[in-house]
Amino acid sequence: MLTNLNIPFSRNWPLHLMIFVFAVYWGFTAIAPTDRIQWLMESILPVLVVLVLAFTYKVFRFSNASYLLMFIFLCLHTYGAHYTYQGTPFDKWLKASFHSHRSYYDRVVHFTFGLLWAYPFRELLTRAAGQRGFWSYVIPAAVVFSCSACFEIIEMVAAFVAGQHGEEYVGLQGDVFDTQKDMGLGLAGAVISMGILAWYLHGHPTDDNPLKGIEKKLK
């Protein structure tokens, strides 16, 4: 589907750069986080994702554009983990500017999960399963929604196991519909992402790589 797929890892310098930057950034956020235990709980996810991508690189190599989208999301998540998601500078600015009583950075990350991960999911679907047409846009959105649901279940288990730290990890902030809103935002991000992609490919039927500009810069 996308270009730059067969480059060996040893010569894939853009991916090397992303790994290096994320490792340094992750290490930096590990220094004096707001809550060490909660940071550990939040930081397991990006480490697992990186390990899975590393061990499956020889089996399935995403395009560098997809790796870049995943890299951006992991950085956003790691940033939130450092501040326990409820005390980020973004939320402090939001509360001061709009007199908000709730921290919204977690909602931003849930939305960007769908927005940024739908494209890699579609790439996996189209290349590994050969899926094309309508369902190649619907299934990635459904996968995002399912992943969001699984994450909410993990949060529920953490709340039972980790006590107070688990409750802070869940981050309901008094909203009984927080779970549904988080999942809905993830789905909304995926729908927007796939909608933009479908619109682009409809207008450019011979171009199956809407991120070719990014790909050229990442070669």
C-alpha cells in the first residue's frame, strides 16, 4: 500500500530516530513524575507497544508514516503519564483560561488514539488481509472502538487491584459516563481519520498513498 516498506531495519534511519527520541523522552518523563506508582501503571502501555512492534518488525513492517503516527500518540500518552493525566500544564492552562473544573487532557488522548491509530490499523488490514473498499474504512474504526473498550476494562481491573492509585488511574473525576465518553471520543477520532482518508482516495483513485509527502521525507 505504502512506499518504503522493504527497507531493512539497519538502514531505516527515520525509525531509528523515532525510537531514540521516544526512549530519551520516556526516560526524561521517568524523572520525578507526579505519582511514581501511577506513572508505572501508565507507562506499561507504551513499553508493551514498542516491544510488540519490535518483535513483529520482520513479520510485518508498517510504513514510516504509520510509525510516525504511533510515535506521536505514544509521546502524548507518556506526557500525560508524567503528570498523572490530571495535572498536566495543558489542563492548568485550560482551567485558568476557561474556568474548567475538570481535567480534559485524557479526553484529548482518547480522541487522538482514534485519530492517529486508525490509519496504521487500516494499513495492516489492507496489506495483511487484502481488504479494500467500504469495510477497509469501517473495520479500523471498529478496532479502535474495541481497543478503547479493552483499555476501559483494564482500568476497571486496576481500580480493584490498586486501590486509591487504581481510582486515580481510572480518572472518572466524578463523571459516571466517563468510560462511554472516552470510548466515544476514540471512535470519533477514528471516524474522522477514515472519513478524511476516504474523501482523499475518492478524489485521487489512482493514489493509494495519501501520506506520500511524509513518506518521501522519512526515506
